[in-house]
Amino acid sequence: ASYAASASYAASASASASDAASASYAASDAASASDAASASYAASASYAASASASDAASAADAWASLRADCAALDAGGAIAHLPLWEGAQNPLAQFWQDAQALMVADPEDWSFWIKWYEAALAGRPFPCALLVKIARIKPEDWKQGPAHVNGLIAGIEAGYLRDVTPLSEKLCIESDSGEVFAEPIEAKRPDLLTVHLQRIKDALDRALNANGLTEESLESSILRDLFSKYHSDPERVEMDLVEVAGSLRSQIASEWLPDTPVILSLINSCRQGALDIRAMNPEIAENRAIRARQAARELTPEEKTTLEDGLEAIKPILRADLREQFEGDFRRLLNDAIGPPPDGAPPLPAPDPAMRIANRVAKVSLMVRLEDAVKKLKKNPLYEASEVLVHVSGLVALFYTVFSIIG
């Protein structure tokens, strides 16, 4: 009964959301992403107008919004990023408020559908590629009810986050302990990697102390860990060298550090090392290009708490070395001044520690939904299935907003 009531309210609130979504998905396969979004919004507005035909004011608002969309399309514009009721009052606002309250109170997880419709209302459409994957869930799966479908959707969301924050490493599970660990890709030219790291170590030693850079500096700490712990992981080396070079350049620009020859030599050594790793490892180069397209905004205090709580919940299932990496990336993420960009400046690229956390969280989210993986995880006495699942789902949702995947 609860499912039926929620579905009924959701259908009213979103103007037959399933029909609108079906139109959108069909258009996605047949035309472009913008056409798909147009089909979704036009369908929602059309159904809304029909549903409120008895109310002249509501009908007028619905038709005004529909006409505005049509005019924008006729002018060659895009409407995907316009509010759903652009220039008009939302005639279904109360319906949606009631439906949302019902869905939040329902034991089933309706969070995706709430996010989807809220995004449509605000003109922040979900990525078309994500919606197409959801639309292609098999009919027999839809018939198994909301709990089953919502679990599939959560897995699709985690997979999409993994793909837009790519890391070449694999997450594996120890067969005896049930602990999760990371398995990096092999270096194509370990000898050349060793040479680069030695050059960077020498450059760091020359730059220390006399130029404002100390052993206690974050950049020194990152490089020292790289030399001692991660030197055989080419992707981690590339990511850390990019981070150090970028941080040093920022400090020179803000005059925290002088642009002395030894500081510039350290930056150039890091930059050249990262370039050579990408040249030798096309997969790492491709991952860098994908990650560079993801913008980031600053974490709010509440989001920092959510991140910290989520990582505390999943740390018990991680092997000590991976747990240490999570903790280190978390500290670096909180210390990094991502910050809002100046007026008119482009969004800042997401920092690599955030990318690593997001990718690994997404992989853990996918892992705990696989029967074979869960069997292995249960060998770990600290594994709490429901606790881990709830927190990784929350972290996936968090990174969707931090990386502006859904606004």
C-alpha cells in the first residue's frame, strides 16, 4: 500500500513521471541528449496541463511554461538547463511537496527519484548517459518492485561515478581476512620511473629550508610518502606529482613561496615526471584527461562531517595500507583550499585526493552489491553489511554534488 501510495503521488507530482521519463529515454536512443531532455520536459508540462485543466490559473501557468520552451526551441536554444516551470508558477508544487513527504517516510529508498525530479525542477538535468542506463533496466527487473529496482539504480549511479573519476587500479578482497586492498597497475618502464623519482628527490633536497619550503610542508610530506610507499604505483606517482607541482605554482602566484631557481627546478622535475609517466602509460593519460573535465566545489561543513562519518564506517573493511591511504587523502582534501573560484573564472578542477576517494568509494559500493564479494567480505569480523551499504551510498550521492554531476 505504501508503494502504491508513493507511486500515485509521484505520478501526480511529476506529471506522470514514468511517461515523461519514457519519452526522454526513447528520445535519448533516437536523437541527441538535448532532444531527450526536451522530450522529458515537454511531456511533463503537457501532462501537467491536462491534469490541472479544471483549474484555469494552473492551466495558464502550465501552457505559459510550455510555450516558453517551444519558443526557445524554435530559436535554436536549449531548454535542458532551464527550470521546468520557467517564467511561471509551478501548478503542481503542493502535489510534489506531499509526494516527497510520503516518499521520504516510506521504508523504501526513493532518493534517486526525488533527486531526479528536483533536478528537473531546477534545470539541473542528470547526465543523459546515466539516465539511458537506468532506462535500459530490464522489464523483468522493474516488475520485482521498488527495493530491487532502487538497488540496481544505486549500482548504476556508483558505476557512473567510478567512470568519471577513473583509476586504473583494482580493488580486491583478501581471501583469508576479507579485507579490501588496492592493486595498482604495473609500471611500463620501472627503471625510468626510478630515475625520475631520484631527480625529484634531489630537487626537493636542494629546495628545502632556504626557500620557504620545509620538511613540514604538505608538498614535502607528499613527496616523502611517494618515495617510500608509492614509488611502484605509476598512477599514484603521476597524481602526486601533478598535485605537488600545482600546489607550488599556486604558492608562488600568491607570493607564499619565492620563484627561485631551485623551487622552479622542483616544479619542472615534478611536471616532467608526470608527463613521461603519461607518455609511457596511455591508460593513465586517458584517465587524467577524463578527471580534468570534472569540476569541484568546496565541501560544506556538513559535507565534511558526512565524508568523515562515511569513511569511518568503511575503514574497518579496508586493509591497513588502503586504510592509511584513505585517511591521508581525507586529510589532504580538508586541507586543500578548493574554494569558490573568483567571479568569471572557470570551475576549478577536482583535486586528485577527492578523485581517489570518490573512485574507491564507488568501487566499494559496487563490490558490496555482488554476492561473491559479500561472501569474502563476511570473513572479516568487522564487516557490517547494512552499515557499509548505507554510508557508501551516501558518499556516492555526496560526490555527485561536489563534482557538479547533478548541479
